[in-house]
Amino acid sequence: MTVYLLWHIGHRNEAGAGGAPLHRDGDSVRVDEEDGDDVKLLGVYSTPEKAAERRRRARLLPGFADEPDCFVIDEHTLDEDEWTDGFVRL
């Protein structure tokens, strides 16, 4: 079964021109949590249409309305490993 996760990235990074937040990198939304970006999971949905409808409603809310183009819908398969390797702390 496929599910659709809706994320919002609140940007606080200083990666843009003159230290301004950088919201997009080409067609994708830029995320840098180490530089202060705030990633929020808004929900998990059964169809891309339901995730898009939630995004539409969220764009009207305080905070989200300030960065209406900083939503990401990710497709995932249930019961499938997403992270298969370990990690190293720096």
C-alpha cells in the first residue's frame, strides 16, 4: 500500500543572496535542518489528492501562509524500509 506524507519546511537558513533564506533549489524545496530549517509533518494520506487538499487548506493558516510554496508530498510504501544503512554523528 502506498501512502503520501505531507511536509512543510519553515526556512530559517541563510543560504540565499545576502544571507536571505533559500526556499527552493530548482524544482525542489530546499531543506537544511542544521541551518535552522523547521520540518513539520502535517499528515499521512491514502491518496495524493487528499494530501494536496490538506496542503490547500494549510496554505491558509498562520505560518504556512508565509511560505505557501514550501510543501512537499512524499510517496512511501508501507512496510518497506526507507533507511537501510546506519549513520554517523559529527
